[in-house]
Amino acid sequence: MRETTHSVTADIHDPVAAGLMAELATPAGQTDPYPVYARLRAHGDPLTGPDDSLIVTGYRHCSALLREPRLRKNPGRLLVASGFEDWEDRPALRLMFKSMLMANPPEHTRLRGAVSRVFTARRVAELRPAVERIADRLLADLSGEVEFIETVAFPYPVTVIGELLGVPEGDRPRFRELVDQWTAVLDLPTPAVVDHADVAAAAIIDYFGRLAAERRARPRDDLMSALVSEGDGDGPTLSDEEAVSTAALILAAGFETTTALLANGLVALLDHPAQADRLRREPELAKPAVDELLRYDSPVQVTYGRTAVDDITVGDLRLHAGQRVIALLGAANRDPSVFRAPDELILDRDEGIPLSFGAGIHHCLGAALARLEGQVMIPRLLRRFPRLALAGEPVRRDGITIHGYRSMPVTVA
């Protein structure tokens, strides 16, 4: 049978696809995007957006495109098209879009190499005792009705990543609001959003600039010291700007995804009490359970920064030079051709690795650490508080890229 190659260049103004993508940005779509994903998938995969972008919802297509080296990051093009010709002069945009997150090889290889040794599987496994101590300390202080994000989901990962980076304990709480404001530029930024994000980014740049200077003068056994240390050549491994942007990105990614994993996962488990009870009884389920929670309600829902540099064919997809790819990871994680009963939570599921942390060279550097934090905290939370329950309606955070909660009152008992 001859393989079919999909070309979407002819239908560049699909009104159904455009309408459904717009629906994802509405409050209802941000709260629960999965019905919209199902309608997008039913309409077709791939689809084309009104700006000629390639929209993919299937697991196979998303996985192949995330791993495709002929797709390159081109944030400047997107930002200029959005009206930010001065984006390199805007603190929030420069800090985000000149970072490792948006870099291509060889710059990406160099920047990632400066920190990758901290996140090897062996190094992360060695962190387990420290992560367990942090989790036990936080849970020991809980009683009655508490705000889960403020008392557990944020301080837990920010303590772990803060200690790795060398951010003093007293400085860590301020970063929740600063990072939330800064990372808003990952969605489609408006002038008002960028103005607000610029203030937060300027504070982040100032903080890490001062911390870098301190560590350069008096190094310690932390990642910030490693970022500003002398390399094998004649100068620092990273420039001052690169060290600051890398530290900021590590901190943001180090707690944003884990905070969302814990909050999304807790809501999913409370909605599926039989599955929660099973995890209480069978702590060995922690590893597959965390992957299933990541699949069921992914902290990162979409990637949109990759562009084809030439006319290329990826599997059965044909892209033309300059075409941008929008990979809907949340939709791929519920692809019924890969996951049986994809809208159900099945903690011992073994049908494929969720794409929540991406894939290829941009696979999340801290994925192993985030998984470890989930594997440690979630079973402890369920066993320590067998009557854990929501004490009110949780409030979703705004945005379609990072999918989590802003607040979540719970009763611990």
C-alpha cells in the first residue's frame, strides 16, 4: 500500500480549525481544553491555522515533529509578526526568547551542556533523600483547611530547585508571582501582558545578576556557581546574560511544571477515589501513576516555537519552508489510537510515554527531577491524609501553554 503524505498548504484558512483554536483561549477552553482537542482531532490531523501554521493533535505526529532536527526555533519571527519589532529590547521577551528554551544547535548544545550534568539520572536519584526530607517537613505542618498551592505545590519544588541553584530560602517565595507574570509571554503576548511581564523580568534579571556576581566572587557548591565558573577555555563557560537567563529558566521550569503536576494530579485523584485508594495501598505504583497523571492533565499543553527551515517531509507530513508547527501535547496525550479509554485515569497504564515534557533535543532537562518529586510527594500526601478533600472550587491559572491552578483550598484529615 502506498503511504499517504498529508499536505496542508492548500487549505490555509480552515475556519473550523481557526474557531476551535480560538476556543482554546476562552476561559472555558483554558479550564478544560480536552473536549476542544477531541473536536479538533475529529476534524482532522493535521490541520492548518489561519496563519498557515501546521496544527497536530495526534501522538504519532507530535512525537515525530518534536524530534525532527530540521524544525528550528525562530522566536524572533513570531514576535515580530505579533507586533514586537523591539522584542530584543523588552526584558521579558529577551529573557525568555534568548534563553536555552528557544535556542538551536550549536548554541542550545552549549547552553544545555552547562547544566545537564546536574540532572543526570544518577544525580537525580542521589537527591531522593533530600527530596523526601523536604516533603515530610512540609506535610508535618499541615492541618485543617489549607491552601494547597501555597503550602505544598509551590514551596515543595521551589525548595528543591532553590537549593540546587543556591537561591537563599528567604528569597524563594517572591518568585511565584514574578515567574507567573514573566511566563505569561509564552502564550500569545499582548502589549499589556508584555508590559506587566517586563516589570517581573527586570526584577528576575536584577536578582540573578546580583547572585551571579556573588557566586563569581565567592563560589559555593551550587548550580549558580557552576554557571559562572571558569570553563576549559580562557573565560567563563557562559556569558553573564546567558548565566542569568539559564538560572531564571531553570528556576521557572523547576517549579512551574511540578507545581502544576501536583495540583492537576491531586484534582484528578480526588475525582477518581478508587484510583487514589489504590495508590495508598500500592506505593509501588508511584512511578507509573505519575506518568499517568502527567498524561491525563499535562502541565504543558502546547509547543509552538518550531519552524521548518526548508520544504521537508516528516513521516507522512509534508511541510513547506517557513511553516510553523503547533503541537498540542495535551491532545496527543489523549490520542485514542495510542491510549485505551484516554479520558479515564488508569494509574498502572503502560501504553506509551506521555509527551508532557516534550521530546528530542528540547526534552525538559528537569523531567527526571519533576517525576521524582511527584513520586515522593503524591503517595505521601494520600497516605498521611486519607480523608483529603477539596474545601472549595479550585481556580485555574490563565493561559493555554502552562495548565495548572492558581489556588486550591483543601481539607487535610
